[in-house]
Amino acid sequence: MDKHQLESESRTTGDALPEVDARFELSERLSVRSFLGVDRETGADVVVKTIPISQVPGGALMQLEYESAYRQQVSSPWLVSPIYVGRMNDQLILASPFVTGTTLDSYLKRRKLTIVEGIRVGLALFSALRDLHEHGLLHRAVRPCHLVVNDELPLLTARLLDFGLPPTSLGSQERDAAGTLEAAHYISPEQAGSIDKDVTEPADLYSAGVTLFHCLAGRPPFTGSEIGAILFEHMTTRPPKLRSLQIAVPRALDEVLQYLLRKDPQDRYQTAAAVRMDLQAILDGLERGEPDPPV
């Protein structure tokens, strides 16, 4: 099984590895700022990410460092939380456990998921968010590149990587960063700053809903090559129903997605546990042989 983590599967060689905390021994470059290494304290494989502090808004930096201690206390089989956040040589250093598998975005480039596979990924994703939200924490970056799935058929489960900066919007500073166009496909209207609403748990649920839609449709509900146009659709356009795209999903699953993707966060599901309950009911019905189980 190949090893994949975060933003790239490709590995580059020949570049000097950066200096990080002595706790970690780096061995290989995974991407421009991500490295494979070993935690000398435990002997476990880790992924270490370095980010120039000058590129991190002050508020986001303080928030990340404040929340990191709490994130390390979250124990969940569905969530991969950071084990270290620190500063060195004007760099922000983040480390998390290495996860074997493949990123969901890489998997989706090969094929869309079956209905049962999509629901199973959804159950894992909303389980991770339930466990994170129960500690008063938000993820703020739910999208396929931050999920690791088993790299064989059938697709059975997923783990959410809780790793990286907590973006609050796609302002000018973030729009210049690599991967921002991809992020725009999954961000909620309130997190993008398109509507004046607080960013709370339903923002994560919206992003998870877009991810689940992508799993089943083979694409996000809103696509394009310009960030502004995508954000405008998130704010103004009703997402299509999967059944209108000739995707034979249970009617209840279509309704779950529509509920997740409502524009106003007050009109969405309010807890990940509630979403998980409905997805489980749909899966149970399908496994009983019901083609269109109710919720």
C-alpha cells in the first residue's frame, strides 16, 4: 500500500531537510513544506509541516497555538490530531502521526464512490467531527485532501486529519496560497465571509456535506476555475439534488445533503451526531434490502 499524507503523494529528493525540533528526525520530503520523519520519543512515523510565521495571520497563529493543547487531548479512532505545534527559525512547526492509506481526493480522481461506500465515509467523517466538536473545537478545513481512506476495494472507512492552519476566510492573503481554489469548493458561506454569520459547528457540517456530495457525484456541487465565482454560488445557488443528476441515491440521502448545504447555518443540521444518526438509518435500511429507506 502506498503512503500518502496531506497535500501531495509525490516526493522530491535532493533538497536539504529543514531544521526542526530535536524531537523529530526528518527522513524524506513529501511536498514543498511537508516531511516524513520519526518521533524520537515514541519511535512512531510522523508527518512534519513547516510554515513561515510571516505568512500566518497573527490571529490564526494565536488560535492554532491555543487550540493545539486541547486538540492533543481528543481521543478518537476517526481523527488524527496534531501531536506537536511549535516555533523554530521563524517557522511554525506542526507534527501529526503518519497514516497509511491514500487521501480521499486522490481516490476520487480514480472513481466516484458507491452509495454504501459514500455513506461509510460519511459516517467516519461525521464521527470525527462529533468527537472534535464535543471538545468545543472546530476543524475549519474539512475537504477530501484531509481525509485518509483505505486504498483497496471496497472502501470501508476514513480518518480525518486535524492538521494545519485554521482558516477563517478566503481573503486576499489566503487567495495567494497554493490549494486555495480547491479549498473554495468546500468552504461554507459564513467561513468564506460571504454572509455575516458566526463560524460554528454547522460550518464544518457544510464542508462535510460538500465532501459527501463529491463522493457520490464525482464532483463538488459548485465548480469553476475562479474563486469568486465559486464563493458566489455557495452564497446564492441551491445545490443540485443527486437524483436530478441521474444518480440513483435514496431520496432520504438527497434530503440529508440538501439539509447540510443550506446557506444559513441556522437552517442546517446543528450537530454531527444528528447527521451520523440519519446516515446510519439509511445504511441500515439499504442493508435490509430497502431501495429507498426513510429517515
